[in-house]
Amino acid sequence: MRVAGCDPGTSSLDVLIFDNNAVADQVRFEPAELRAKPELPVEWLRKRGPFDLIVGPSGYGLPLVRAADCTDSQLDLMSLVRPDERTTARGVSGFSAVVRAFRDSGLQVVFLPGVIHLPTVPTYRKFNRIDMGTADKLCVAALALAEHDRDEPACVVEFGSAFTAIIVVKGREIVDGLGGTGGTLGAASGGAWDGEVAYLLSPLTKGDLFRSGVADAPNPELGRQAFCEGFCRTLYGLAKVHGFQDVYYGGRLLQTDSNLVQQAIAGLQENFFRFHRTGDLPSAWVKHAAQGAAIIADGLAGGRFASLVDHLKLREASGTVLDWLTHPRAEEIRQWFSSHSVT
């Protein structure tokens, strides 16, 4: 069994090859490299094939679509860029070109769902939500579930270089999530928007989703305090609803500002939560989402992690990220993504 998984993160795109239950190779592509040559990851993989399956960069996700069957409208739904920003959107620059290269590669690539596509998330939690956790956050949860091999509820936190995302699992299934643009403050992102602020600053751009975090705080110490308290409030709220004690945490921020992560965790009661730093696959150094993507690829191909993937019910994912919007203009938004193709 030879598979690969990708993580299209804010700071880099990581790829890991998993061969017969062992890490065979891994690489990190910087944003500047991908802007100059979007097909670089595909070329790297092609030289190291063949593969039974590759989990490609999936953005906001699709209901488990083979890359060869992916339409231009579906590519649009993975990046969620408005038509007026298709060639200029800051923060996801080059993502569509990289995904298109995977789509057109001829390799055995699949695109994964996001949390909102999963049947294990109750419908009422999806109302007026899009970002309950992108596909790469689902992959981080898969890596944590490889460690949390029991039915008790648990929480998975990814402290990313831009966003903070939280996913809840029960009975080895994902049941809830707060994605980076729908949850608490991040290192670069302000998280969920106050509606009045969004109104006053409109029209917002995609790049605005990557601003107003700790990095933009007028006072660095106050920014860190807001990050820590916001995380505590969010985690306690989710714990009250779901009753978890085990918290698995990881992400790029642990490498770039581990003190901030430890400060946030220190604000929680250690006698209430059990903290676990998400482990790596043996010999792996790429981001956790790439490792989790390789685990999912292995499971989908019938390998060692097949039962883990079965619990996630990825094959039963359905719909689009826009299905649960109830605003009167929601249909207009859905029309954008059914009538415009990726550029």
C-alpha cells in the first residue's frame, strides 16, 4: 500500500508519502514556489509513484470526489472566492492553480469533505455555517483519532499559523467543529466576525479573513490575552455541550510561538481537562494535516487505517458548503458557484 496526503496550509503545502505503514518521503513547498510553479507538488509525486491513492489539497471540501471527476464549479467551492476576486484574492493566492494541477494530473487523487459535509454532524449545527472545519482540519482530527483509540468524546485543536480550529469527536465520529473563520481568535485571523464590524468594513475581501488576529493587535500583550481568553471561553463552552475531557492539540503555531499556545492551555483547569500534544507518525516532520491526510488515504485504500476512516463516514459525505445558508441572498451566492468557472 503506497499512498500520499497533502496539507495546503496558510504557510506552506506539505506532502507525506506513507508506504506499507511507514513514512517513505515527505516535503514542504513554500508559497513562493507554488506561485511560480503550481504543478510542483504533482511533479514531485509523479517521480515517486505509482500510488494506490493520493489525498489532494481540498480547501473547504467536497463530498469525497475523485479528482478526475471534479468540475470547475466544484473547484470553486473548495476555495470559496467571489467572482470579483478570482484573480486577486489575498490569502488563497495560487490555491486554485495548485488544485487544478492535481485535478488534471492523471494521478489517483481524491478530494476530501470538510466537517460540514459529514452525516455525523447534526443538521441543526450546520445552519448558517460554512467553516466548521476545512478538509485539512478533518485530517488533523484523523491523526488524533489514530491516538485516541476509544469511544470517549475528545476535542482536537489545531493552532495554525493563521487560524485556530477546534473539532469534537464522539464515538470516533466527528460531531461538531468551529473552523478558523467561524471560531475563536487566531495568530493572524480574528476568527468569527462581529456582524456590525463586518457591516461597517464591507465590502470585505478574502484577505480580510487572514487579518485582525494577534499579529494585528495594537498592543502585543493585549492581543495575547485576547487569544488565550477567547480560546478558554470557546473550549469550556464546547466541553459543556459535549462532555469531553481529552484535548489533543497541535499545529504550526507550536513551532513559531509555543509560548502563546502554552499560555492559552495554562488558562484551563488541568484537573478538568486531560491534555495530549498530538503525536507524529514515526519519522514524520511535516504538518499534522499532511500526516492525517496520508492516514485517510491509507484507510480509503483499504489499509491499516480502514476502520478509522469507516468511523469518519467520509464516503457518506454529501452536499456543498453552501447548503445551510438561510439568508434571503443565499441563493444568489449559490448561483455564483454554479455559473462561474475557476480562472
